Amino acid sequence: MTRADEAGRQAGVRLLAVAPGSAQTALTVQERHVNGHGICHGGYLFLLADAALAYACNSYGVSAVAAGADIAFLRPVPLGADLVAEAVERARTGRSGLYDVTVRHGDVVVAEFRGRTRQVPGLAQPT
Amino acid sequence: MTRADEAGRQAGVRLLAVAPGSAQTALTVQERHVNGHGICHGGYLFLLADAALAYACNSYGVSAVAAGADIAFLRPVPLGADLVAEAVERARTGRSGLYDVTVRHGDVVVAEFRGRTRQVPGLAQPT
Amino acid sequence: MTRADEAGRQAGVRLLAVAPGSAQTALTVQERHVNGHGICHGGYLFLLADAALAYACNSYGVSAVAAGADIAFLRPVPLGADLVAEAVERARTGRSGLYDVTVRHGDVVVAEFRGRTRQVPGLAQPT
Amino acid sequence: MTRADEAGRQAGVRLLAVAPGSAQTALTVQERHVNGHGICHGGYLFLLADAALAYACNSYGVSAVAAGADIAFLRPVPLGADLVAEAVERARTGRSGLYDVTVRHGDVVVAEFRGRTRQVPGLAQPT
């Protein structure tokens, strides 16, 4: 999994915890993540949530990928913020999964993400 | 706008074109964008599309921000791929906008993104 | 509110409960709701969830409308099923709200809906 | 197909046209479709769009179902309005499809819908 999330790690994402159907990731907003206004780029909020989703949907021992996701940006996130994304399985039917990922800055929710996943048993497990 | 998209630029996003209600951005998939399987992280596909959205929705001379977006990941994208994201306005009502962003690798569509925007006249224009 | 949800009521939707930020609606799947395969039309699952959303987002004494929603259809719903939709506020920022609506058949979740709302203070309150 | 869309027809939906990957449906907004404010219930706009989606995604001779959809409500629709929904295939990969459905009142777009479909070859073809 670590190699699998090499891109997330290079972007600054850290894995905090993973359990069957759930995961938590973290990101500290650095200069490279912010735009001219000193606000975190929405793309990195998505990337952080998507990383939590990837860990959560792969937590059952069968390879899975994100088929899509919706994100709602609720509040601007400043430089220096310590963000935590928490992914929780909402539903699972056959090979399809639905996960909610909440991104928080302290106690404040800054984004809500809902991801759609699909198990791909043929795909090599990330190691 | 350039300063505003500093984060996108640092992530490797280039602006190709912008016109009222539309924009095109590009990204070449590098080592830092891929996961263990050599596949581009979905977070960067989103970031590329989101950057095109930002340019397009700010093209009318009034500051606007993304309120949310949905992305469908259609095909895996390999290392080295030259991606182009094209944002087109789908609807505008009052301060709200709806934009479709198609991400292509050559002629092949690899992701479809639909972004929801909101004009924020009080916000300083990016320069 | 009852008059406001006249259309929902004519479609067979019943209001079970409403409280600040939440609401529950119910629908018994009848002949007029099913397709040739004896499966409830997705449009009525949406309508049921949307009605719960409308009650929940109007529960604060300020008129609000749905700006959009995403629904995931998880399992087919047979003729005769007693469905309950439960709307819960997920986030509120300024005039915007985000609500999750879960549609259940007994203990089984058959659809997950996420609605985006906007308060419109100028709009006459439904009575 | 007609039997399959019995529920849609009972709701007032008419099929205008169907071709491989596309379809058009229509609905005239009647008393039963409107709320207290004389505005068409969002659930029926969804149902109309969903019916167009169903015809379009079943147009290839293989049974398919909607896995989910997002709808953006852009403008209120008055009693008596003649609505047309036009579904167009946006992408197809393996058994998955993505369709855009635009709902118009005359020349004015009142809702934009994006549906996600899945072919289910085991399912009996609607007749």
C-alpha cells in the first residue's frame, strides 16, 4: 500500500490509521499547496480525501479502485492548517462500495467527499 | 490568475488557453504523480480538471470559486501521458455556474468532471 | 409545508417526522411506482429522498430549496416494499446546506442520497 | 421497453425518440407534479431525466440499469410547462456508461443531470 500511495506521500499525505472499511489520512498545508490568496487548492483537499478512500476500500484484502467521487468545498483552508480526512464505508453491494470522507481542520469540517469504488480482483494487490 | 494558480503550477499544471466561460489546462504525468502500479493518482486528474474549472469560471472578470465537483475516473492513465483538460460552461444562473471538464489522453477520454461554481464579488480578483 | 409537498403526497410520500436539520418520509411501493420487472422506478426513490430533504432543510424557519443532489441506487426495490427515507444535516455554511438521506427497506439500505440546499429568505414560507 | 417504463408513463412521461446511446422524453407539468408554490417538484424533473437515461442506456440491445446520478436544479419550472429531456452518452468503458441529460423548458435549460449506468447482461431485456 505504501508504494501504491507513493504519489499521495510525495504530495504530503500521511496515513494515520486503517481498519476494515475505514482509514484516516493527514496533510499539513504547505506553500506548494496554496494559491495566490493563501488558500489551499481544492485539488489537494480532493487528493487527501481520495487517499483516505484508497486505503479504506483496499482494507478488505481485495484490490479496489475509485470509480468516481463528489466533493463539496465548505470552507477555505489557510496555509499551515493541519488537516485530517476520515473515510468510512457507507454501503457495499457486490464489488461496489460507497464511502464518505470528511475533511476536518481541527473540529471544523472543511470538505465532504463521497467516493464510489469498485473491487478489481485481477489487479495486483498494492504492497 | 497566475499567482492564484501557483499551487496548480507547482503540481505541473500548465494553462493552454482561456476564454469567456472556457479554459484548457495540461499536465504531463511524471514520477511524482503516479502510484506503485505506475498509474496516475486520481487526485492529480482532479487537480488538473479543477484548475481548468478555476480559469474558466474566473474568465468573466468576477471572482468565482468552486463549491464542489463530481469526477468519474474512466481509464487508468500511465506515466508519461500528456493530458489535456477542457472546461466548458454548461449553465449559469445568477451567481452559480456549472462547468463540464473533460480530461483526455490524446483522443481518449480518461475522466469526466462536473464542477459547481459560485461568484464571490467581494473576493479580490486573482492577478 | 403540507401544501408545499402536495406533489410528494400525491405520489404517495408520507411525512413521518421533522426536527431542526432532519426529517423522515415514507413510501409504500405500489403498482404505479414499478416498472415492467416489478422493480421500483429510481425516480420515485429520488422523489422520496428529495421530499425528506425538503422537510429537513426548511426546518429552521427560513425557506430553502434543493440546488442539486446525487443518488446512488444500491439494491432493487420490489413492489409492496415499505420504504423510509431519513434526512440528516451534514454541513451548513452561510445559506448553503448539505444533507445525507438514506433510504431503507426494513434494515437494508437501498439508496444513498446527498442533497445540496440553498436558503432563499425572499421565498414565501411553505404553509 | 414500454412495459419497462410503465412507472414513468403513469407519471406522465412520454418517449419522443430513442437511438443508440441517446433518447428524448417529455413531460407536461400538471397539478399533480407541482408543490404549493406552483413549482414542479424536483423529484419529477429527476424522474423525467432518469427515464431518458433508461431508454438511452438500454438502446444497445443489452440490459442496463442506472447505478446513480447527479442532478442540478437550475430554474423553477411552472405549472403547464412542456419539458423535454435529452440524454446523450458521454462515455462508455466496459459495462459502465456515463450519460448527460439536459432538461429544457422551451429553449431554457432547467436542470442538468449526469447518470451512471451499468450493463447487466443477465437481466431480461425489457419488452
